Amino acid sequence: MAKPKIATTSLAGCFGCHMSILDIDERILELGQLVEFDKSPINDLKRFRGPVDVGLIEGGCCNEENVRVLQDFRRHCRVLVSLGDCAIMGGVPALRNMIPLKECLEEAFCHGVTLHNTNGRIPNDAEIPLLLDKVYPCHEVVKIDCFLPGCPPSADAIWEALLALLHGKPVELPYELIKYD
Amino acid sequence: MVAKQTKRIVIEPVTRVEGHGKVSILLDEENRVTQARLHIVEFRGFERFIQGRPYWEVPVLVQRLCGICPVSHHLCAAKAMDQIVGAERLTPTAEKVRRLMHYGQILQSHALHFFHLAAPDLLFGFDSDVSTRNVFGVAARYPDLARQGILLRRFGQEVIRATAGKRIHGIGAVPGGVNQNLSPAHRDALRGEMDRILEWARAAVRLAAEYTTTHLDSLASFGSFESNHLSLVQASGAMELYDGLLRAVNARGEVIFDQVPARSYTDHIAEEVRPWSYMKFPFIKPLGPEEGWYRVGPLARINTCDSIDTPEAEAARQQFMKLTDGKPNNNTMAYHWARMIELLHAAEKINQLLHDPDLQGTELMVRGARREEAVAILEAPRGTLFHHYRVDQYDQVTMANLIVSTTSNNEPMNRAVQQVAATYLSGRPEITEGLLNHVEVAIRAYDPCLSCATHALGQMPLVVELFDCQGQLVDRKQRGG
Ligand code: SF4
């Protein structure tokens, strides 16, 4: 029987959720036996090779690229998981939602005490994806099947949830593994 | 704008996967590289949205910029907030618990980069088979090495958990001190692992040294160039990672400035903005943007310091410096070796601290006269990290200026990209997958953490598109797809 496939990505997140995946420590070797990784920052795969069983999303959507990637994940993943508080509700990056985007850009590029930016330019090259007005949680953009809270969710929580999903079982985590912070 | 008579190549690393960075390259009519740029495409707006938050929240909030080295931001913000609450000098217990946390961070981050991320390139070759060029490929071919890497990182994470309460985004450091000491149970558990951790750290230094010296001819020209180097040092000139004074040297090792305290950093460092990247371009102010750009991180630190204050890492440093007759090493790929010397240094420091009874002391906090402004600097795994805040009488942050480590390496990474692109792309009509990885290998040597919220994790997926001078797509190569 072919191995089940998983895929992961980081949108507007800090990579802490991916670090928590690696915090399963030696079980990484077991995971490598258990599943096949499709598109993920831990390998060189750029595009999906085909349908995937479980997709893990870190981070919400702060720019147009994030939206495109998230939609691509929805198309390819049977089960899509919002991994961590940023994916679930925007997290710390969503603190900017209270403030006009222009003010955020001006503070970073025009007002900083070490800036040497006499003509007050703000990066605007065509190579840079457009920022969204706000940071959006993933379920406001696509349908999400499963939410794993925590900042980040613990390695054990990720491991248990992943095993359940791969075996098609309901995700029933013991109370100690659920962490809201 | 696409200039006339040129072709434009876009290399998108993690961008379209994670929205973090990409490379664009322009070629002239003879396919010679005329421009190559690394664009950072992620923007958070932290400097603005932190305004109005209470100061005591900052050490736990700001680390959410980066889950790869959260301890660096946690501690740098805490060091700044120490000044705000007037804690001129922490208790020995608080200072040492924080240092232990910091060395744990250096160890886990360096292990992650070397074993999980860079090892596939170094072990299999820059243009080896794409399907095995990852940590699982390493585990299949070199199971012991992969296991050592995983367990080294695990140990660093456990040191962090014992001191910060949690492996990622802990809460151990608070303005004026720490909220717990190191329990005897944690101390003993960590001590029990120390022997094999030191053994594996030594082996990692040997591996990196051997790799660099045996490939020296090809690596010496790989994305390398002369540059200035910046880091903290102790008053004695020895390497310092947690709290020291700034020193900058030029490519020949001549001192540009030395023993500069954190509060004067704005006299020495400025940042340029370029329209094509959200990441700024820092430079040494008196030298100007053209001459003043510099490198930070493991290579820079070994180049700026006079010594390392742990014996085994010092011996390794001396061996490293022999290669360049004691002058700065300007070889980009030497970052890997320098990183492993620091990993050994961190392991030695952790070992010392685990035998220091101050770690079980009970005086954890100090307070003094409130201040309104604070600058803190530390050496994060990826280089010098600056945090600068103002806090008003209502405890609210009114100003934040951060220069994160990878930002200082912006110009060097761009130069490395230019150089590797010029060497491996120029004059070639066809782009191969192996070429793409060469560009990545050069970026990866800096262990970048772009916008300090990005993809230091892993092999960056790439797309390269080749356009003719009318902007028509003539070739497209995609890795992996
Ligand atoms: S949930 Fe927390 S750990 Fe995960 S990406 Fe967001 S800030 Fe980082």
C-alpha cells in the first residue's frame, strides 16, 4: 500500500509551528517511514505532485501570495488543518488589523531612528506581492477541516493529531495536550 | 522595468510557497548577468503595532516574529526592558539562567541549520538528486549523523524548556530578571546528556572543517567577496554572544570601531531602503552605504573576536584562522565551519553553567529608577540583533526600532547571489535544476531568517523563468514539480 501523503506550508506565521513539528525529535525518522512528504519547506518540492491526505497550514493570510497558496492547498488536500493561533485567528501579525496599513509601512520605512531614506520611499516594486488590507485567518479564505490551537501547538499534540488523521480516526486529544496561549 | 536587449529570470524561492523571498536576474543579449537581486517579500509592521502595548508584554510578544530563534528576541527585548525598569545589573542567578537559555538557543539553531538544512548540499553535492536532497535523504544514507543532529537540536530545545518553561515562545525572562531558576531535576537530567553532546559537537566541527578544507579550491570562489564584519565582543576582545560591546573590522582585519556600547549604536549603524525589498540594507554610518555594508553571524563573529573563552572552541578557532594567516576569512561557505565552532562553544558554556550553583539561586529580580528609553544588543544565532524602545509614563511602548540579524546580511546575500548567478548562469542558454540549487546554496550559507519570520526551514523550492527581450517566456524550469 502506498504511504499516506502530507504537505505543509508557512503563510503569515513565524515558523514556530514548523519548529514544533520538528520538536517531535527522533520521531522525525519514524515519520519519514510512515508518510511521504509532498510540497513542504523541508524538501525541494515546489508544486503538488498529486492529491495529499493531510495538509498543515501555519500562519494566516497577509498578502495575495498567501491566499493563492492556501487555495492551492485546499484543492490538493483531503484534510486541511489550521495549525496554531496565526492560522486559526491571525495571531500576532493580525495586531496590524487595528491600524491603517499605510501607517505600518511609514513607521517601518520612513520614521525609524536608523533610517537613511531621504526621499521617504516605501518598497513598491512589482516583484513584491500586494499586501492585503488585513491579516485573515485561514477559515475566512477556504474551508478548514481541523483546528489545532497553541502558539505553537506542542509537538505531542501535532504528533497525536497527525496519527489520528492519517488513520482516518477522530482527533481526540487529551486535555493536557490542548494549549491556548 | 525590463531593459531593452535583456532577458529576465525570476527565481522564486519560498515566495510562492510561503510568501517570503525571491531572486530576479537580468541577462544581456549575450546571456551575461547584469543584475541579480534577492527580494524579501514579507512585511509585518511590528514597529507600528507594538506602539501602545504595555512594556512587560514585549518579551513574549516580539518573539512571535521568529519561531526559529524566538529566544533571541525574547532575551533582547527583556534586556531592553531591564533598562526601562531600572535594573542596571541583574542578579547572578538571573543573568546566568538567561545565558543558559541563550546558549541552548545557539546550539539548537546551529544544529538545525547544519544537519536538517545544509547537510544535504554538503553531503550529496549542490546538484544532487532533488528527491533525496533533504533531511530524510540524509537519514537514509547517514542514519547516525541524522540522529546526532536531531538529538543535538533536541538537547538545545530541552535547555530552553528548562529555563524558559517552553521550547518555543517561552516566558522565562521578565523585565528585571527571570521568573524561575534552574531546578536541580532539570540540571541533573541535562548533565546526564552532556558527555555525548560534547562528543557530537566535536565531531560536527571535524566534519565541517574537513568539508571546507577538502573543497577549498571550489569554495574559495563560491559567492565569496571581501567585506566588513560586525559583532559584539567582550572588553577583552573575546567572543561574546549575550551582552557585550560592538566591534567592526574590515576585510583585512583593521578595526573600524571597537568597544561601542549599545546606546551609541545610532552613531555607527544606519539603514538604507531600496524599493525592491521589504528588508532594509544596514551599513556602517561613517563609511556610507557603498563602502559600509558588513556581514554578521558566525563567520563575522570569528573574524572580529580575538579569542573564544572556552578551550575546545578556542582550539578550533585557531585552526580555522590558520587557513587565512590570522586575517579575516571572507569565504562565504566558511560560515558552516564557523557555525559548528560556535555550536561547540555553546555546548562547553552549557556544561560550565550546569555545574554553577548560582543557577539554583533564589534572587531572581531587581528594580531601580524607571527610564524612558533603552537599547539592547545581543548575538543571535544569525548575527547581531538590535532592539531599541521608548516607553512612556503609562507603561506603553511609544517607539520600537529593530534591526534583526538577517537584515545586516542583506547586502552580502545579494552579492553572493550576484556572484553565483554570474558564474553559473552567464553565457548558458539552458538552466538546469542543479544551477538553481547553487544560487540557494549561497543564500543558505548565511542561514537566513528572512523578515525574521521566514523559511530558514528547508530547501527552498524554485522556479526559474527565462524571458527574451520582448518579455516572451522562452524557458521555464521548475524544481521538483
Ligand atoms: S501560532 Fe505562534 S508559533 Fe505558530 S506561526 Fe503563529 S506565532 Fe508562530
